[in-house]
Amino acid sequence: MFDIRAIRDNPDAFRAAFERKQKGLGDVVSHMLDHDAAVRKAVSDKQEAEAARNANSKEIGKAKASGDDALFEQLRKEVADAKDVIEAAGEQEAAARAELDNLLYGTPNIPMPDVPEGEDEDSNVEQHQWGDPTKRQGGRNDVQDHADLGAGLKNAIGQPLMDFEAAAAMSGARFVALRGQLARLERALASFMLDKQTLENGYEETNPPLLVREEALIGTGQLPKFGEDSFQTTDGHWLIATSEISLTNLVREQILDADKLPIRMTGHTPCFRSEAGSAGRDTKGMIRLHQFNKVEMVSIVRDEEEGLEELERMTKCAEGILETLDLPYRRMLLCTGDMGFGARKTYDLEVWLPSQNTYREISSCSYCGDFQARRMSARWRPAPSEDNAKPKPEFVHTLNGSGLAVGRTLVAVLEIYQNEDGSITVPDALRPYMGGLEVIS
């Protein structure tokens, strides 16, 4: 969300910034200013009418007391007319403000100057690669897809450890049931990630709500524009599409002390996405599910300088998970057209999947500036100084990133650590979480 006063003072700068985000989006500035002018005119008309009504109301009594009936009737009519103007101006203000808010809440964030321009992922820029995509930790060269590998692993009574059919029978497409050692491996991955982020990287483990009110999704930008991507309950609650929603909203409507920042939180939660508009994409396997697990990182900082430093730090925290698991990946700087709605700058980490012979997204780390904070009314108060004993609160800046998507990490482990006989070597870092188990077979 944007400050309309800033747009009013710097319309050309905002037009140019919106044009970088999306061709033609700069036109929204003119619409915003038109509705803003309508709001201010309605407010001015209402205030003038209220002043006239109040002044005439005082004179009515005097006119009646003096017996000046003509003046009395004139003043009474002017008060009635003023009341009509006040009501009409109030309606005009409400209508114009609703249109203005719709634009302010529905327009995406503006990219940082160093973000490359482009319409889609083809314009993203690779920052670096890590690891050897040709290396197979399990030694198998004839790579199997993770879905086939998971279906080939059975429990004691012959049921697949990765069961899409049973999940589909109860829930429909794009769900999976994990059993036995694969279920434990997914849990091990989440525990390993949480320990890494909390014990080494300074994030506080947080277990947030999975059901939130509409205001929470508005705060982080999923509403009002992207409601079709999420699931809503019959009582009006929403299932979180990412714990970024819950974690970031933990500071909504607060004024934080300067010495409390930065705040760093991490949480492991299920995430729920309708995947609207993704028909035909990744229909096989665990890449694109309606329900999946993710370890999320959220940081609350003071300003842009801290925010950009924190983005580098956060991304390295996510990269450390992949490096410890010895999973090849690359870092991509997203272009203007491929970034999310609330982001000003985003790095995607893409893990190598040998069955697809390509890199696939496994983490997205974004700096959002004060875009979400304005929507949540989340602020911080600078420390007092000799010149300013009580400084005015400022909006915080927010960041979020995956540390990592647990299901996609499981996919990468299965494919990179598969053996010739279809078994899976357990990565060294996960063996303490698997009771010392070395191979899933």
C-alpha cells in the first residue's frame, strides 16, 4: 500500500516506477489522483457546509427572539440546505475513498532500482550456482522421478510410502499421503531446518495460527486481489497460503521500540493453496500441491538500509540448508514482472532436480519495504534524542523467505540421493533426526 500524499507530491516518479513493474501500470497514478481530488473536494464541501450550518444555527435563535420571521425562515432554509450538502458530500467522499482505497490496496509494490526489467521468468538474472548438478549422492545415473521412487518404496503390508491414489480418493487431485520412513524423512527435514534457523541463524521459533481473518490477508497483500488463490472457511476465516501471513501479522497495529528490532521469526506450518490458474502444470508428484509444509522466515526491520542487508542475510540462511544437505542450487534475482505482489526485491533459490534436468524453485526471499507495514499499521519509534524527546513513529520494513519448502526439499533429496535399487541414502545431516537410519529401502 502507498501513501497517497507521496504520490500526490511525486506523481512522475511513481508513474515511472509502476511502468517498470508492468507496462501500462503507470496510468493508475492518474486514477489515484482523480479519486484523491474527489475525496478532498467532498471533504472541503462538507466542512464548508458544516461551518455554515453551525453559524446559521446560532443566528436562528436570535432571529426568532427578535421577531424577524423573514430572517428566521431564511436561516432555517440555509441550515436545511447545508444539511443536504453535508449528506451528499459525505456520500461522495465515501464513494471516492472506496475507489481510491481499491487502487491503493490493489496496486503492486514498486521494484528497487537494481531489479532487472522484464515481463516473466525469462528476464530473471542468475547470481550464482552452488554444487555439481551431475553428481548423484546415491550413485544412480538412471534417474527416476520422485513420484515413481516414492510409489516404489513400500511399507510392511505393501502400501506405497508416497501414496497419491489414496490421497486423491479422499481429497481429490494434488494431495499426497506419506507413510513410514518417508513421513519421518519429511519430519526430519522440517526439524533440521528449524534447528538450523533457530540455533545457528538467530530466528525465534513461532507456532502461529493456520486460520486467520480477512484483515490478516489484506495486511500481507493476498487480499483483496488474490482471494481465488486461497481457501476460505464457511465462517469467514482463511487458511494460510504461507505462514508469512501469520508471522508478519504478529506485529500489526503495534508501535515497536527501536531496541526490539530487528525481529526474526521462523515457523513450520502446513500451507494451503488453491493453485487457481495452474491447470496442467506439475500435475504429477509433489511439486505443486494444495497442501504442503514449509519452514518460513520473517524479519521485521527499521528501514530500507537494514532491509536490504537483511535480504542478503536471509537468503544465505536459506542457502545454508541446501549446502548442508549437499543439494545443488542456483540463486536468481527476479525481474520486475516475475516478483510477487508485495515485493520490492526478490531472490529465488532453485534446486536441481535430475529427473527434470532443470532447476526448480525451492525458496523465495523478498524485501517488501514498508508496503505491508502500511496495510497492517505496524510501526516503530526511534530512540529519543536531545533534539527530539519523543520521535514520531515510522513504519517498519518487512521481509519473508522460505527456509525451505519442505516437500520440495524432500523431492530433491529423493532424486539426488537415490540408489540403483530404488532405495534412498539418508543425507548425513538428517541421520540424527532419523534415529541413525542410513538408507530408506
